Amino acid sequence: MRYLPNSPGDRAEMLRTIGYSSLEDLFSQIPQAIRFQGRLNLPGPLSEQEILDFFRDAARQSSREYVSLLGAGAYSHFRPAAVDAMLSRGEFFTAYTPYQAELAQGTLQAMFEFQTLMAQLTGMEVSNASLYDGSTATTEAVLMALRLTRRNRVVVARTLHPEYREVMATYVRHLGTEIVEVPYSASGQLDMEELEQALKQETAAVVLQSPNFFGAIEPSGEIAELAHRSGALLVATVTEPLSLAVVKPPTDADIVAGEAQSFGVPVAFGGPYVGFLATREKFVRQMPGRLVGQTVDTQGRRGFVLTLATREQHIRREKATSNICTNQSLCALAATIYLCLLGKEGLKALAEQNLAKAHYAARQLQEVPGAAIPFTAPYFNEFVVKAPGKAEDVLRELRREKILGGVSLGPFYPELEDHLLVCVTETVDKATLDRMTGVYRQFANRTETGNGAKTAAPHAVGQEK
Amino acid sequence: MKDQIRHARTHVTRNEDLIFERSSPGKSGVDLSPLDVPAVPASEILGKEFYRAEIPGFPEVSELEVIRHFTRLSTWNYGVDTGLYPLGSCTMKYNPRINEVVARLEGLATDHPYAPAELAQGCLRVLYETAQCLKEITGMDAVSLQPAAGAQGELSGILMIQACLTDRGNPRKYILIPDSAHGTNPASVTTSGYQVRPLKSDTHGSIDLAELDRAMTEEVAGLMLTNPNTLGIFEVRIREICDLIHQRGGLVYMDGANMNALVGVARPAEFGVDVMHLNLHKTFTTPHGGGGPGSGPVAVRDFLEPYLPSPTIERAADGTYQLNDNRPKSIGRVRAFYGNFGMAVRALAYILANGGEGLLQTTQDAVLNANYVMQQLRDTYDLPYDEPCMHECVLSDRRQAVRGVHTGDIAKRLIDYGFHPYTTAFPLIVQGALMIEPTESASKEELDEFIEAMRAVAEEIEEDPEFVLKAPHATRISRLDEATAARRPVLRWKE
């Protein structure tokens, strides 16, 4: 086996040294009755070339020939080559949690930079060193709010990612926490009147997403005011953090949680991603997840360490702020490298490109008879379009043009059947968008003709009579 | 012995500022493609209410500066690629390069989680095949790859126990956890809504059956144990332990963190475990990445299958793969999408590279290496539980503590000899623990060097304990002031 460095001779010598006669003997303490008697029925062993063939075959059965207009919490952005070049350094990716700070200053300084970047982006005072993903980060933010307020009721925007709401429900079910969902208004944003109603009872937190699941940007300042007036905290979730380069961050929120996958982390069928959680300094001791802090060594030189570990499970065990043992260090590193490469102006220019492309697409689609952009709120790179026909039919037509045309909203929001969530990033070119509009038009024409025939028929019959 | 430091790998390299301190206006490391649609005025579209003009303090550097910055930072790290990394309970084994190549293949790295199933057959197949392999390795009947890490696997498993017992009429209140357990175990149990009842270990470091008999009441939902336990000792009476729990209506959860000791040798389902998680980043070579991403698939016996996180991945009669989210008894979702897919790709590549035979040889080497280290060091360091070990061994600093030098200090001095230290001060039931897990990735030659270094440090402690207390001496920075870091936290750079 190519990964094993011990030779048969080494093994024999080691066994002799420690007084065993065979490798089998090493396991003699395990009772025979529960020893596995057979041989594992697994494929392999395969050579490296065979492994490559196996996965190349799997990779062929994919959507790689298609242009993707799918977003909804996972965003296809261009990844500069330098990101993977740096991630591939063994010193980074084969290291573990930086418990031994003297041997992990690279990871620690990079995480300190990640914390700074996320704090700058979100407009918060502090950020942790990352969490599993956006869904669990949002959930951890809610749990944090429950601890901070000692209340047990959460008001959640229905425009929070449906899967994030599901994860939250899994985590709080056993705490007896009441979850109240607030609908959206005609603008696609949180319905403020309904929110006010919902806040009449004692509430720990209001949870919103901005841009929300429909792409609509929420007036987080106003919502924060309502939440705070009733003693609740505001948790703002961001699934598309690139928006923060041109959209004001929700600085009135108490906790900003979200997903940073957009920053140099591949879409990779849903993971691994990188959650983040940023908040105000005064709440830092109730924060979940790892934190890196700046300090000095015995000579007064700057260095970095994991800090405030007394919140964490390995010290506090059942009294910890969270059961999380890890962060998503390598993905957070990817985000850090990505953000450093883009920089202040680059990130802004990229965000403006996303904004322009999404608005171009929406304006084109809006012109198509039978299609409509139902929500009026400002949006970033994602918007909802009412399809000129059955969503599934439109998506199928688009697939023929090698376009994945969006996420069908019907399964998540029954009232939005035949509505698509469309995401346009810098990776989609104008020609594709025009082709998409073309498909919509053809579809609209066909449907019109179809509908026309249907509606014309009874008329004709009537006229004949 | 001090002169050995000359042979040590040094970590002294040039300083590197924070990226923010290298920044100057007008630079960027990326040139965008020209915009091929009409530009829109962001400030008008978003309006005063929403438009952000700039991100204050954000860095501005060129591509080369980014490359140099992170390359320099990387040289301050120690990884498995650098050398022996015997960090107990973490299974720091070699991360095969082919894993990284296949995880980055276009199609696997680029498929969107909401791509239609017929265009995501490759990804679904990888998830399905990985689950099949893990079933075979554990002897379990069903696997979900959704949990993002071991701790989330634990939580999922405990929630399944809760759901199952609720269906049986009473979820009960407590989960028993041995005092030797990882900290995540009690933390996950608390997150699930159960309360923790700790179980004292016996004089052999194992579960005390008499104690278990007393503790396993009708209020107890089950037992959460690690096998081999955190002392590296196999629970030889595991069958009796599981039988006792089952007879009294409870279920058994196994933390699979130490599965590197068992693959091909014993299957948890066959010794009575009902539900367990695996750490793909430990046993199955997905990289630790400086602390994540991990992956914590959860494996269950057939009667718990209905409770697995939703959705599950199924293979239809025609050979196609489908997601099934019509699972009324499921504990729900624990993470958006389907888990850390990229980690499943790597784990499957590792399993394929080995096959059953290779995995068995791997387990044997891991256990051989740990026993070799234990036997060679037991004369120098105290061995609190004199039992045959599995994949890791636990020593104590009892003899060195007399000279005022503790496990953490010995670890720091080991750094000067060019090794990553073992795990310090864990498990908690051993005062001053040195938890050593060489893994199968260590060669005899390297282990001999490590053993020699450990003996040398012990001698230094006899001759000059002060010198060891001030270690490390060969790193770029010396010991850091952790107390001040916690008292006055500086968690970000500011202008």
C-alpha cells in the first residue's frame, strides 16, 4: 500500500522489539466473538490512474457543460488561480487546529485576518474564525440570542432560506422554542405590519436574511428598531456576502451570520462551505466557535493564539456555548486569500458587475409577454421571475440551450408556483442571457398561441351559433 | 543534550505583516473581464438607504504580494507533510494528493446542489458509494453524510435516539457519558436537550460495569461511548455493556473518532452499537485544513434508518440516484444541502486506493506504531493504565511534574526537536496526560527519532528543568501570553 511507510522488515523488527509474534497478536484483547471474521467487501485497491478514471467518469455525469443561473445559497463565482495555489500548500491543508501556537502562526494569522475581513464587510465589531456553513451559523446565532435574552421565542422571516429554517427547527425543537414565521409583502421584503404584530409577545430574536431568499434587500435598520423596541435582538443572515461590497451592511443588527462560500470556495454540490458569525464586542463571550486573538511572546513580539476558549466544549464540556469543535479553517483561508486578491476596489467592481448583469437579465425578461418580475424591492444579483408557463417546462427548454435557468420556487413556496429564482453572477455572459430571453420569448409565443387557440375555440363556437 | 537543538528544524523565518499593513490604495490582485452588459449606477439602483460606497480598511494588494504573504505564513505552520504529528485523538495521517486532484475535477467541484438530479448523477453516485463503503466498514445498515463534522454527527445521532425512544413512548432524560470522553460528547448531548450523567471509569480505564449497572435506570436514554476509548484501550466487555443498555430499554451511541483502530478488525454493529459517527478527516484522510472542514457521517442500525437526517440518497431500480426528502420520521435537516460533499469525494478516493486489504494493513500499522511508542517510552514516562493499547497510548508527566515540568512544557520542548507535540492534558482522567497517536503514516525510523527526542527531553528535565520550561527555543516566536489575550481580547486589526 503506497501510503504506508513501514516495510515488512520494519514491522517484523518492531514486533520483535515489543514482544509480539504477529500483527494479529496486537488485537488479542478484542474478544474473538466480536472480531470481524470476514474480509471487508469493498472495491479496490485501485491505482492512482484507476482512481482518476473512476472520478472522471463520475464528473462526466454532471452539469459541467451548462451555464448555471442557480444561486439560492450557493453561488458560482470565478476563483482566481492563486486561491488553490495557496490552499494546496501542505503546511496549510495538512495542519490541524492551532492548539500549539508556535507551530501554527500561519493558520492563526490568516484566521485573524479572516476575522478582520468579515468584521469589515459586515460592519460588526468582531467576527469568529468561521462555522460549518450559513445554515448552522444562522442557527448558532439564534441559540446565542436565546442565551443572551433568556427568552424562548424567535420571529423568523419566511424569506430566510427554507433549508436554513429547517436546520434551525432541528436545533431548537428540543428547547421548546416557539418559532413564528413572518410573511413577505408585495415588495418581496419582510411584511412590517405582520412583524409588529408578531413582536407583541416577548421575543428573543428577529431573524432576517438580506438579500433575502428572493434576492430582495431588507430594510434592516427599520427592522432592528422594531426588534429592539420589544427587547429582541436582530439576527441578520447574509448568504451572498459579495453584496456587501455595494450594499450597506446590517450594522443595526446584533448578530450578522451567514455563508462566505462566494469568496473562493467551490460550489461543490453543497459543501464544504464556510459559515461566519459577527457581532458586537459586548456579546463576545456568548459567541460560539473559535476565536483567534492577538498577543505578544516573551520577547514582546506580536503573535496570535486561540483565545476565550473557556466558552468552548473542550474546556466547558456540557456547559459550552456550542458543541462545535472545529471551524472551517481551510475554507476560511480560501475566503481570506480571495478577498485579499480582489481587495477594496476589485470586490466593489465585481459586485457592480453582478448587479449590472442581474439587472440586465431581469429587464430583458420583464419585456417578455407572460413573464413578470413580481417583487419591487431593490436586489443584488438574484431576483424572482414569473415564468411564462410552467416552471418545469421553461427550465426544460432552457436546459436544451445548456442553461440551468434557476431554482423553481414552487416546492419551497406553494403560492409561487411557476416562479423561478434566477441568479446572475459575473460567470454568465451576455450571450447566454440573451439566449435565455430568447427561450422565454419562444415559450411565451407558444403559450400565447396555445392559450389563444384554447380561448378562441369557444368564441368561435359561440359566433357560429 | 541541549546541543541537539542544532539539529532541530528551525521555524525562524522572515517577519510578515498583516495583509492590512501591506495595503496601499489603487492596487488589486485581480483584473476583471470587461463588462458585456450596460453598467448600472449602483448608487441609484440601491438608493441612499442601501448603497455602500466603500468598505473601510479593506486591503489593496497585488497578486504577487498575496502569494508571498500566504506563502510566508504557510512556512510558520507545521503539517503532516512537514513531519510526525502524533496529536492524540486527531489521527493526523497522510492526506493523499490524488484526493485533492479528484475533488477539484470540473463537474464534481462545480455542480450546484440544486442542479436537477439527472444532471448530478456523478455527485449523487459519489455520495451513495461513500455511504455504501462506510456501511460495510461499520457493519451498520444506513448512513447519512449530511453532518458537517464529528460534533454534528454526535448531535444527529443523539437526536435520532431521542426520536426513536419518543416513538417507543418515552424519550427519557439522561445520557450516560464516561469521564474519559471528548468534550464534544457532553456538549452535543446538552444541545440535544438531554442531560449528561458522567460515568466513572474503572481502574483499567474502562467502563465500570457495576457503576453502569447502578446508573442505567429507566430515566436513562442511553450510553455514549468511544471505543477504543480516549486512553486508546478497547472496551473488552463492550458486548455486555451494550446488552445491559438494551435490556433496560436504552440505545448505544459510539463516537467513531477512534475508528482508525478498528477498520477491518471489528465492526461496531457486531458488538452492539446502534448509532455512531465517523470522522472522515481522521480515519479517511480528508485533510484537517488547519481546523476544518471536517465531515461526520452518521451510521445507524436498520430500526433507526427512518430517523436519519433528510434528505437521503437512494438508488432506483434503474440504477439512477435520487434524493429522498419524503421522510416523515426524520430528525430533519442538520445542515443545508447534503453535507460536506468534497470530503466524501476524498474519503471515497482513499477507500478505493486501499480496498479492504489495504485498510486492514493500515489499521494494523496504526496499532503497531502506537504500541511500539508505548513500550519504548514506558520506562521514561509514567504509564497510568498498563493495558495493551490500540491506535494511541496515554502516558503521564507524573515523574517530570516532580521537577516542576508538565505535559504542556514537554510538548513545547518537543517542538525544538522538530516534532509536532502529542495532545496535552487529555483525557481529563489522567493527571498531566501525554496522548500520543502516531498513526500508520509514521515510519519506524521517524518513531525512533521521536522516542529518542522524548527521552532526551526527560533527561533535560532532570538536568535543567528551567531550560525546558522556557521552550520552545527554536521557533520564530517564543511562548505567547495567552492570559492577556483572553483578558483583553484583540480579535481584529484596526486602522
